[in-house]
Amino acid sequence: MKTLFIYPNAGSQLGFNYGVAHISSVLKAAGHQVELLQLCEDIAPLPSDEEFAGFLRKSAPDIIGFSVVTNQWAYTERLAKIARKTVDSIIVCGGVHATVATEEAVGSGLFNHVFVGECDEAFLDFVEKLGRGEDVGRVRNTAHLSPEGRVCANPVRPLPSLSTLPMKDYSVFDFQKIIDAKRGWVGLMASRGCPFSCTYCFNHKMVKKYRSDLGCSFRELNYIRQFPVETVIMEIKYLLENYKRIEMFIFDDDLFTYDKDYIVEFCREYKKVSRLPFVVNGHVGFFDEDRAKALASANCAIVKFGLESGSPRIRSRIMNRHMGNKNIEEAIGIVNRHGMHSSVFVMIGLPHETEDDLMQTVRLLAKSRPGRFRWTYFFPYPGTESYKIAMDSGFVNERKMRELVNFTDETCLEFGAKQDLLLRKIGVLMPWFVNAESSLECAEHYKSRLDELLRMDKSQWKKFEPTARDEDKRLSAEMQKKNLSHYAVKYNRFMGVISDYFMKEA
């Protein structure tokens, strides 16, 4: 059997699809054929409808499998409609959107079957039953539309053991092109699962589905699983031997720093095979001097934390993230003391967020001084608890929500003209706000510019906005000449980086 995976990744950051890579490896190990079409402008121009149809005819797969996140759902619908008209393949859909919005995916009528949850084993089961001409209507982890138009969802199977999965299939991707497009940064994943239930994340929906179908506790579910250290090291060696121009490994685990013993073992073994720098995701509640020491010894370059908001009220009541600002400052301080670079994520435009909450986020960044911060607009993903909060609050512009392809350029929530304009200004020039609130010597320079920015009305801002980032570059160059530390927009349009870091690259 031949499966063609389609990964719509248009209009957003270039990604690597871990799920498809694992499923492809499982399928190939069982003797099946796999092909992948990744649709992202950073790899190749997006195909026209006619070109896409021509690709499908040439590929002639038995199964077409779309892997989709919510922001790519509209594009996926368009592609699936073309596929239905062009070939007789079985068309299926999986990914995060299929898991959290199963009824929408099934109800679209575009897919013969929709896959839910982790489907490394389920997809192989489906393909082999289909190849033998058997009924696939009862395959676990799948849902379909009955002849009467009813959504029929099968229970999920237990989560796969990571120790038995074959290594990810990199060959199905144009992986060298991905490496080069990402300036040598290569993604890895050493674990699956997360112990938290943040309202904006799909994890709580996944856990609820699995616990309900399997009738088990969170502990019995074994949701947080790690690949054996030797497996991760073997994969790193494979990448170093088979691909060029790798500059940095980035671990995309939800929480790499969860298990201290695992970190210590990994760092010990990593040093034996590589001295390349790497990046990990941490949590302020699972980070300490011991973890930092082990990571630094293995040449960990960046530790990332999800702060999300500087407002304790918003974090606890809206996001279900219970951590104090003092803990956040301490974790960032530990990273810095061990000679690593700290990176934090924040969201703006959250439900029930006030202007003061927004400024609390700015002030926390200014006070804690991470090496870099990345900001996005909040997006209410269907199926999450924060989606319900946002919809019930009446803040959501549903047309915008359907049309947005990413959460970095614009928000689909509306708070009134004054706050919406402030959100837009912060969303474009967050570093100016942080610099102005900081104790850095550059603060006075940025305060005067920020005062001008804040006085702009909507029409004045619209004229200035197209030049904003050029002005940030000019102002940053001025600060560099004066040897004044400051944050500037760097590497992408939604990241602020301290000049002490990026000036070393000059």
C-alpha cells in the first residue's frame, strides 16, 4: 500500500512533523510505501490547484493523509476538495486539529476517516486492514461519518511505548533543505506528554479522551514518556553522519527538564558524541541548579520557559498556570548564572486581559531580563478550555479566527479600539516597551520614542507601522554604537533579543 502524507505548513514557520516522521518509519518497516508533500514557501513555492492535482495523479497513492493544525484547516479543506475530485484514493486526516476538533473534521465530509491521538500503531493497523480488504470502520483511534450522517468515533488504544518505535524517517522530508532554511537548527524530541493542563493547550483534551476511553487514571495512562537516552543519542549520531551544516539541536519536548535523572544521563552521553550547542524547553517548577549544571556541562546554549503572561491573575484564572513571578525571575537567573541563554514565551491579547495586565507582562520581562523573549497573540484553539473562555466572553471575531493562518501577525479577539491599538503596537515593537520599562542604560532613549508611539492614533500608526521594524534596526544600531545593552527585534518578527547576544555574531 502507498500512503501520500500532505503536511500543509503554509504562511507560518517552517516545521518538521514528528508524527508523520514516526508513522512513515513504522509503515516502511512493515513494507509499505510512503511519500510526503510538505507545503511551505520556505521550501518551495506553493502549488496552484492544477499543479497540486497533477502531483496527486502522478503519485497515485492508495491513501492520502493530511496532518493538520488548526490554523491550516482552511487550506486543508481546499486541498482535500481538490483531492476528492482528482483521485480515487482513501482520504484521511490526523494531527492536532483532528484530535481536538474531531466532529468538525469528520462533519466536513471531506475525509473517509479521521485519526485521533497518537497514531503510530493505529495508522499501520488501518493500512494493513485496508490492504487486506477488511473493514476499517472499527479501527481504534479513528472516527468516520455514518451513512446517516452521524459521527462515529472509536475509542483510542493505549499510548505507544516509545522504546519500541523505530527511529523517525527523515528521508521522507527534504531534510537538508529544512536544515538550511532554518540556518542549521535541527529539531529533536526526547519525550512525549506534559504534566500540566494549561487551558490554551490541547494536552488536557488528549488526556481527557484517553482517560475516558481507557478508563484509567492519569498515572495509569503513562502520558509522560521518554525515548531511551541511547535511542536519542543514536538519532543524533545518524543526523551528524547523514546531513550537513547542522549548527544547533533544538529539543521540542513540551518539558525537557521534567526528569532530573534523565537530564543528567542524557548530558553525560551527549558529550561523548557531540559538542554542538542545543536548546531545551523547561518549566520554572522543574528547574534548579543541578539541572542547569548538567545542561551547561553538555553545551546547552538556550533554556526556554513558557511564562505566557506577567499577570498572576491571568496566569491562574485564564491559563491554569500556577507559578509566581519570583519563581520565574529565579529560574531565569539560574540559567544566566550558568552561562546559558534564557528564552521566554509570552502571549498577549488573552481573554479578560486589561491594559494593566499587558503592562505587567512587559514589566516582568524588563525585570527578569531573559536573553530573549518571543511573543504571540493568543489564539483560541477549538476543543481547548481557553476556547470556551474566549467564546463565552464575547471577545472573538469568528471571521478573523477562521481566516488567520498564524498567531504572530494578528489577533482574532477584540477588546475595544483603545486596547486593540495598544495590542497592535506591542505586537510589532514589544522590545521598545521592555527597554523603556527596564533598568538598562538605554531606557531613556526608548521612553522618548515610546511616548511618541503611544500618542499615535490609529491613522498615524497605520502610516508608521510598515516602517516600524526598519526604525527598530536603526535605533538598535544607534544603541550599539553607544555600547548600550538593549533588546531589538531579531531573527524573526516576533522575537526580542538582548544585544549582548546578537552583537557577538557580528
